[in-house]
Amino acid sequence: MAQTKKKRNSKHRGNAAGIVETRGRTGRPLNEREQKKNKAASASRGGSPRSASGRPMREPSWRSAATRSMVAVVIFVAVLTLLLKVPINSTLPVAALMLVFYIPLSYFTDRWLYRRRLAKDAAGGKGKR
């Protein structure tokens, strides 16, 4: 009887974590012109600068600073009220004061770190990766 289902050409290379690992380029080697073309294409794809972890660096925003500050203040209030048994009506004014200081502090710290990473990458820090 004729086969109805086409057999696959190569083995599926899944691992125990469920990630399929693709084999590299298995065709003929690239000639010099094709290699130069690939290098030029990958260089123009640069996009945004990347951090040491490989993720693209995002420019700091007031929204991210406010979110981070809110999380810190909520944790602070929870620790004071639940663990130290401080009344909530005395922790809320302190929490509001913390927000007033934490949001700008967080934003300017992020901006300083972002600019430092940009300067480091511009000075030649990209070649080390």
C-alpha cells in the first residue's frame, strides 16, 4: 500500500524542557559576497542598544518610575502594618511622603544608568559580548 503521510526530512530536536533546538545552517558554505551581505544586514538591524543580559535597553519613563515606587511603598506599608503593628492611619502620610521622594529619585537614577550604559556602548563596550 502506498504511503499517504510524507515523512519528515530531519529529526525534531526537542529537549526535555520542550524547546525545539534548530540545527544551524546545513547547506553549502557562503561565499565572500554573501557573507558581507549578511554582515551588513545584521549591522543595519541594530535597533535599540542592548543591556548586559541581552534584552534591549528601554529609555526610562516616569510611568515605570511611578510603578516601581508604588510597589516599594505598598511593601513598606504592608511591613509596617502587618509585622510591626503600626496603625494604618499613621503609615499613610509617611507612604505619601515616600512617593513624593521615590518617584523622582527612581526616574533620575534610571536615566543616569541608561545614559551611562549608552556611553559605555558608544565607547566600545559592545565588542566584549
